Amino acid sequence: MSHHHAAPTHSKFWTPGVVALAFVAAVGLVAIIARYIGGIGYVSNLSTARPWGLWIGVDVASGVALAAGGFTTAFLAHILGKHYYEPVVRPALLTAMLGYTFVVLGLLVDIGRSWAIWKPMIYWNFNSVLFEVAMCVMFYLNVLYIEFLPMVIERFKGRVRLPGAPDALNRAIDSLLALADKVLSKIMWVFIIAGVVLSCMHQSSLGALMLIAPTKLHPLWYTPILPLLFLTSAIAVGYPMVVFEATLATTSLKLDSEMKILTPLTRFTVFLLGIYLALKVGDMVIRKTYVYLLDGTSQTNAFLIEMVIGVLAPWLMLLSPKVRQSRRWLFIACTMVVGGVLLNRVNVFVVGYRPPVSETNYFPSIGEVAITAGLIAGLMLIYRFLVTHLPVLNKPEKEVIA
């Protein structure tokens, strides 16, 4: 596995865009502090009837799905041996690591007793799907940190220069980095395989969470194959998310585009997204839920937007070689796929969920929106900081893209 082209960008960190992100993150932090001082009810519109809202739909379910680029690229490059795609593995891995980290932070905000989040590690409930999700996410997050270590080792091995009194530790730290590099190079394949397996497990289990709510979830989304749909949609969005992240990063940091890699990468998306589309349409036909499509309700309208704009339209676009070879149009198509999966998770956990005991419709409060936006902004800030100082992004040759 060669990463000799990866290098820190050493770009200017504080730009107007970064300052704006820092402001949004600061507002989110204030809202989080308010949540812990005043309780969940102080900053949210959640209730006993609607305990899952924006934080679960976006911060957790969508965050997990959109971090799928980490295991899909690892599977392609490391397990299938398609080393041509190595340059996009590291940024995809970083996005996944940060995504899952902020999923956990979102859970800490959402659950009532956040100080008890450790209990599933001790008190096992083998009859709970949520237990399986919790354990898989916990193990996979640690796997991601281990997979990220080679970037840190590559950057600092032989270059540890602690100033002042701590300089006595320089040799010890460098020896530790050298040992870690030697050991990880021999066993990394174990963590790569574990990451793929764990991801497939909890991606599908997130869908299984809603199987116990047949009377609460709208028929357009409730289906016995909901776990399969969650898994296939996560796999389908993996490479579009890589395109989305790579295009934003290279544009923001004024780097060369990676179209020589992204164009062939999205050929897999045509197949994967097509499978997901076929499953969705086939399930709707078999269960005859298409009768709801013309109801004109907010739920059916949300379903139509999700399917037409988030699945069908980008799939048709990606069928065209001209779209896949154009940086602008490829980014638009992949953004639509990312938005479609995001909307699907929100639809399943928020829009399509209507408990009979709830007399009022749920809509996220300003506090919920501020916390979610703050977490996303914080993720983007840390991403920019890490790619500035660690060998994450590659420096491809100059390209001329339509």
C-alpha cells in the first residue's frame, strides 16, 4: 500500500470560510452547554411521544450512512486489490473517522443520561438491536482510529521535536512510533476486514430499529427489508460521498482535482445505486404501497422528492460518460445522491414517523438545529486542520477537466 504522494497541504488555515465555520461551531457549543444545564427539553422539541428527532435522523443515522465511504473505499482498494484508487482512501478514512466521532458526540447530546453511555459494554442485551448498533459503532470507531494511525506515524516518525523540558521524551516517542509502524504494517489487514464487517452489520441494524414500529412508520418507508435498504443505500452513497468530499476539499484548498480517479470510481455507483433503486421500486410494487404516492401529504411529497431527486435523477445522470467526466456535473450528481440518502434517513426517523399518541407534529427547535450545525461545522474545522498538517490528501498531476 503506497501513499508516497500524500502530503500535508500546509495551506493557510484561517480563511473567511473557516472563521464562519468557527462561529457556527461556537454557537453549537453554547447550545450544547445550555442542553446540559437546562436539560434536553430546554433546547429541543422532543417529547415522550417523539423521543427521536433531528439529532437521531441527521447526527446519528445520516452521519453513519454518509461515513460509508471509509469502508467502501477500503474494500475496493485493500481487499479487492484495486490500488489505483488508493489516493482517495485516506481522505475517505478521515471523513469516516470524524463522522463516527461526531455521531458519538451527537448521541451524548441526545440520550437523557449521557454519563451512562458506557453501560452497554457491561450490561449486554442480546435481544436489542440498539445494543448491536452501539457495540458495532464503538468497535468500528476504534478500528477507524487504528487505521488513521499510519498517517500520524508517517508525519512524525523521525521528526519528534518536543520543545523545552519534554524534549527528553523525543527518543522514547520516536521509538514508540517506529514500533507502532512495524506492528501495524503486519496486522492492518485484520482491522481493514473488521471495519468492513462491522460497518455492514450496524448499517443494516439502523434500519432494523424501525421494524418494531409498523403502526408508527408510514407504509412508504416501513418494510420488512428496511435493514437491506439501509445497507444498500449506505454502500451506494459511499463513492458519491468520496466525490463530494474530494471536490470540496480540492476546491477549498486550491489543489488539483482527482478526476482521473473519481470518474472511474463512480462507474461502480451506477451499479450500486441501480440495485438500491430496484429494491425500492420492487418493494413498493410487491407491497402495493404505490397507492399512497398521490395522496398529496407532506409524507408522500417527501418520499417523491427523496426518490426522484435523490435516487432516480442522479442515477440517470451517472449513466452518461459525459457527466462522469465533467467535474461540475459529477459533483452535482453525487451531491444529489448524498442528499437523497440524507433525506431518506430523515424521512424514516422524523417525517415518516407518526406515533398515534402524538397530537402535534414534531419540528426541530432552534437549539436542535444549532447543535447539529455546530457539530457539522466542528467536523469540517478538524478535517481542514488535519489535512493541513498530516499526509492525507494526494497531489495528483495537473488535469484539465470540463
